[in-house]
Amino acid sequence: MAGTERAEPVNEPVLGHAPGSPERAAVDREIEQQTSHPRGIPLVVGGERIFSPTAQDFSAPHCHGLKLGQFSLAQPPHVTRAIEAALAQKSSWAAWTLSERGAIFQRAAELLAGPWRARVLAATMLNQSKTVHQAEIDAACELIDFFRFNVRFAERLADAPLISSESERNQLELRPLDGFVYAVSPFNFTAIAGNLPTAPALLGNTVIWKPSPLAALSAHHVLELLEAAGLPHGVINLVQGDAAAISEQVVSHRDFCGLHFTGSSAVFQSLWSAVGQRITHYRSYPRLVGETGGKDFILAHPSADVTALAVAIVRGGFEYQGQKCSAASRVYLPKSLAASVEAEVRAMLSEIRVGDPCDSRNFLGAVIGRAAYERILGYLERARLDPECRIACGGGADDAIGYFVEPTLIEVSRPDHALMREEIFGPVVTSFVYEDDRFEQILRVCDESTPYALTGAIFARNAEAVALAQERLRMAAGNFYINDKPTGAVVGQQPFGGARLSGTNDKAGSVWNLMRWASPRVIKENLNPPRDFHYPFMSKLDNEP
């Protein structure tokens, strides 16, 4: 592969889906088709569709009465079969060249950019209650970018040069890990769900994939897309069911060699602990890659542009119901700007509609399910009863039709209030107002208030303030934004990931993530092997006895 000319990938253009546009008409047709024909979603093991005796019904989060289908639940024998299928396919898949494997994901990207686009978008809108724009930037553009860019990143790894002298030839071989990889994906991004099993697979690994049960429909469509692109059976095996039981069975296996995870910090820690307890049991040391929780911040300097700041709060905090791991959740406002910022946020929120995401007039859909709704409702009730909280706007919720929560802005009187520290994962943004002359102190508060370090933003027109924030908040966010909302990372432009309790910061959408799924082998060929064991230092001088 070395020395060949390759076109660099470009990010997939975002389609507008304006009413009356061809792309919107295609999505509307798919929505009608998928709502008219609920799907029975099987386990997929070695390419075989398995409908287990136990299954779980699921509905659209924004409409309890809209039944989307039911998905099969794996029992321990199914998980065993999935592991056996992954191990059986391992040698064959690893024998494919990187170019051959990459061609499959390039085809998947082309299919998703074309005839499969509306299908995967509609599933994401229905299953995860995303507006067409949120589905477009996620399930189409970002997933296409993952497929295309990951292939290029893997080629760069394979092309890493080694020095060879005249008498030897040195080569680098990208081997897969020694075993199978376990991918555990979340509900909130179809692109993440698609990337977690496919990034290891591109490097020659075989995978057990357990997607979130809250995104079963879109995950199944992604796997069917990959199969349509030519992915061999058994490379990725999809199982649903009791998450704790499946994970326990998978990480107990001697050939478990890697975890690619996105989800809560608590679950990732429990999996890490389970691996640690079995460390002497494994064939090799497992690779653990995780992107977990966040309490992402926007910090404003007195020189900030008020309107830009307000837009960042509304878009960064409330798009997709605040269910992005990068969503703005805590805001630090200088006293001189706080009233103006709040007024602009209130004005924007007064225009925002919450409802069925398939209705293009709505800016927000529903939160993902009953548990999320009740958790967020609990925070809203706490805020109503807490004298240290003031609900500036929003605060309402209604689950009569779907799990709808109003975008809510809450001001607290203490920067260490629970609403400024705890991850809520909903359309709730909490602000604290500080005295203008305490900007440096609030930088320290921002850095130390939470155990997370995923995303954050500084808003300032003062260059010195920007530089100071960039320095003092160096460890507070893996993705740091200047005069921009802390969401919307683009593959190849802003590789994504955070540290502290936000994960291992292996940067999805970059070469850094892909190198975790390879076990390099260096091969040295000696072209002129020595034929005398003596070294020069052993020689005697002429006058030596």
C-alpha cells in the first residue's frame, strides 16, 4: 500500500431536508413505511437471524401508541453462540488485506449516502425521537464520515515508515487483537452505535455488539447496511438482552480482548472492575476504550458576545433534548451580562416547539424513555422546592402522549450546587452568576466542580481572557471550544473524547482510536546475516600477549 496516491476523504455534506425537497420526501415515505410495518428484530449471530422465545416491545418515545416492533432477547446460549461465531470468523477476516476490509466500509458509506440514507434517518427519528436535522447530522453524515475517514486513518497506521539499513529490511504489520472485541453502544447517536463495532472490525477484529435496547431499530438497520456492503457473516454479531448478564458472560471469556464502550461512567467502571478481577484469566491484556459521562460547561467572560452566547446555550444545551454527551449543562455568567443573556435565551425558547420530531415545526422531540423522563422530572421537582434555585424558564413536563420535557433554564445561587455538578442528560441547563472581577476564580471553580472532562466552551472577545481560559481549563475538557457551543464535533476536524471520568480520551474519529484495535508486529529481515560470533571489541592489539 505504501507509495500509492489516495484521495483524502471529505466530510459528507449536510442535506437541508426542507419541506418539499427530494430528501425530505424520501424520509417521509420511509417514516410511513416503517410506522406501517412494525419490525420483529432478531439477534444476528454468524449471519443467522435468531428470534428468541422472549422479546421486548418498543414504541416511539414521542408517541406511546406508535408501536415500532419488538426485539429478541438473548439468553446465555445465544451469547455463547455469538462468541463462537466471532472466534470462528477471526482467522478468515484477519487474512483479508486492509484494502479489502476498507472497501466494505467505503461501500457502506456510499450506500448510506445514497439509497440507504432515508431508511436509516427514518429509523433514527422514530426510534430515538430525533428531528430530521439531528438525524441527518448523526445517522447520515457522521456515520458516513466514520466509515470513510477510518479507512484513511487505518491506511496511515499501516504506512508508518520504519528505518531500514542496506543490510536489513524492516516491516510493520497491523495485526488484530488476539481474541474478540465487545462493543457496547448508547441510544443517543446512531453514528456512535455504528462506529463502536466497525472501528475494531476494520483492523481485522471480530466483534460482539450489544447496542442500547433504546436504539434497537436503528442498530439493526446499520447492521443490515453493513451486510449489504459485503461484511462477512460473523464479523459483527448483534445481541440484545439483559445488559449486565451479557456483559458478565462476555468479559468472563478467556478470549475477550477489547471493550469499545460509550455509556455511563458507572457502567464503564463496573466493566473495568470486572476485567481487572479476571486479569490473570485472559489470553492477553484487554484494551479498554470508553467515552462516558459529562457535565459540559459554557463559561462566559464579561467581554462575551451576548447573542452568540445565548444561541450557544439554546443550541448546545437543548438540541436533541440535551441528550448529547457533549451538551452544555452548566453555564457561568458574569453579572454584567446575566440579565441580557437570560432575556435572549427566554426569547428564543418562547419560539421553540416541543413535539413529534417528524413534524418539521418542532425543535425538540421526546426524551428517550420512562426512566430518563422520571430522572429529569426529579431534578425539576428538586429545583422547584430548593430556595437556592430559580427556574428562569421552562420546567414543564408531560408524558400523556410521549416523554416530553420543556427546555429549562435554572439559576442557582451556589457554584457547587448539585445541579451544577451532576449529569442530568436532559433539556436542563443550570447557570451560576459570578461577579465580573472574579473571572480567574471562576476558572478554578469550573475546573474543579465536577469529576468529568468531556467538552467545554469559553465565550470572550478579549484575547487575553481566551488565552487564560485555554491555559487554566487545559485538563477540564477533551474538546474545548472558543466562542462556539460545546457540541457538534466533526470527524476529521474535531476528534471526540474526554478524560477524567468522561473516558479514556481515545478520540473517536481519529487515528488515535484506531491504533487501540491493532496489535502491531515488527518484522526484521537480515539480508546479510553474520557468520562469526566475534565482536570487534574482542580483538587483540598486535602487542598484546
